[in-house]
Amino acid sequence: MKIEAKLSDLQKAYRKFFRNKMKEWDVKSPKDLTPKKVSKFFKEIKKDWKKEKASAMVSEAIFKNRK
């Protein structure tokens, strides 16, 4: 069984968000960044995920209410 099948919708949204953020930074892993850039990367993740999470939760609630 794939790990993806066991994840909640919010976890899947975070995984997609995180992967897209790595693409923006042009890295395959945070370990590809310098220590200073790692700190900046995760600060950006934290800040941007708050907005993205709210959006994902609203979308999920709307979808569940349509069923």
C-alpha cells in the first residue's frame, strides 16, 4: 500500500505545497541549501503554509458539504 493512500487530505495538500516550494527554490531537498538558506526556506514555508492551509481547509469543507 502506498503511503499517499494513508495521508489525510490536509497532509496531501502540505506535501504538494512543500514540493512546489522546493521547485521554487530549485532544490530537490532542503539539505541542498546552505544553513542560512535552510532557515530562510523554512521561515517561508511556515509563513506561506498558514495561508495555504486556510485555503485547503476551506476547499475541503466545501467539498465535503457537497457530498
